[in-house]
Amino acid sequence: MSADVHSLVGAYAVDAIDEQERAAFELHLAECPECRAEVASLVEAGAQLSLVSQTAPPPAMRAAVLAGIRTVRPLPPLEQPAAAGHQLQGVGRDPDAPAARIPVVIDDDDAEPTPTAPAADLPANVVPMRRRRPVAEWLVGAAAAVALIAGGIAWSPWDDGAGKAPVSASEQVLEAKDAQRVVQNIGGARVTVVRSASLHKAVVVADNMAAAPTGKDYQFWFDQPGKGMVNAGVMPHGSAPTLTVMLEGDAATASGAGITLEPAGGSPEPTSTPLALFSFS
């Protein structure tokens, strides 16, 4: 069991200690309000990890990260003091210069030096530094990651502070630099297929599209070379002034797209004459 019962806070919060350590720590927990508060906060942070869901990063994130790295000045390495028995006194050092200040790491539970007694136990040239418990530090970082992911990556180190909402997958296609738009009219509806080869995705934007007849669905298809028409999804039921639908499958390899009227739920292959065809060539 750890000699420092306080250091078990993080491990206890994630249920990573054995029964003997648990029993000892819970006895300590009953008498230590500081540890109880820290355990409660870490348990809450750990619970938030279950809310993490995979979110596709914006296509420009990689370039922005690499560009941002170049603007960060790295910290110089810490110089290690020479061993007491190997340091040559007076060699390569100004005798009137002050002694080098040596950082010393102090465990989180040690008493922090106060202005009234800074040198009671340490030499004058030693600077005390505090170190957080490893497990607790990991959980605090994880909680911060949860907050960012749960927010849909709404913040980034290069954020301009405008508080912009995260961009959806459909918006990424519509705003892509290589977005290709093909428009067809179906009755009184205007249907636009927008394809981004770099994102391998395509989006259908239907304006004033009437609802499909009862028992029928509008189904989308990709014209894939060597395969013919391949299912790309079914339009949601109902009608609206504008419907936006992300098509299924690899749009980058398709030579075109089409819409047919199929039995409810869709068909494995087209069973009717296309209502519209869209060429990507």
C-alpha cells in the first residue's frame, strides 16, 4: 500500500486500487474533507468521459494545428546541477556572480514554503516547485478534453474568440473549396447536388420538394464506374421549404448521381425511370 494515503485519491476515483488500499483510504476519507472534495470532483470528471462521442474534425484543423505549432516558442531544457563530488570550484564561473537557482520538485502534500521561512530546510539557491499527483493530473486533463469534445470542438488554440458554432458535415461539403454543384428541376422543385471530391462526400439540397406519395420514397443513387447505380440513401419523409441530405457512399469515385421513386424504405437497385440525373464530369 502507498506510504502516502493522500496519493490514492486519483486511483480511488477510477477504482484502480486493491481491497486493502480501499479499506485504508476510506477510513482516511472519513476524516479528510480535502480528499473527499477532490474525490467527488474526479468522480464527476470521470463520469463525463462516458459522454464522449467521435466527431469528425474540420478539414482545415490539421493545417491550422501545424501552423499554430510554429508560433509557439519551446521552453529551453532544464540544466541538471553537477554532482557534489564532481563540480570544480571556481572553474568557468565568475566568483562574484550569484549562485545558480536550482529547481526542486516538492510533492503535493508537502508543506509549501512560506515567505517567513523560505530557507529553513533548503539552500538559498534552491527554488521549490510543486508537483501534482499523476492520476489526479490525468483526470483533470481528461475533464478538460471532455468539455472540448462535448462542445463539438467549439474552441481551439487559434480561435478568434467570436464564439462560432461548430461546422456540420453537410456545411463542410457545401463550403469546400472544390465543391461542385449540379442543378436539376423536378416538377416545381429545384434539386442541387453538391460534391466535394476531397471530402469524398456529396449533399443534396432540395428546395420546394413535395413529399413522396404514400408507400413510396425518393431514393438517391451514385453512378459508380463498373458498378452502375449504387444506393446512396433515402430522402426523409415529408416536405419542407428546403431539405438537406448527406448522401451515403464515396462521392469522389462516382461519375454522377440520380433520384428515383422507390417503394417505401428504398430498393437495392433502381426500379423506375430516374426523376433526375446529375453528371459530375
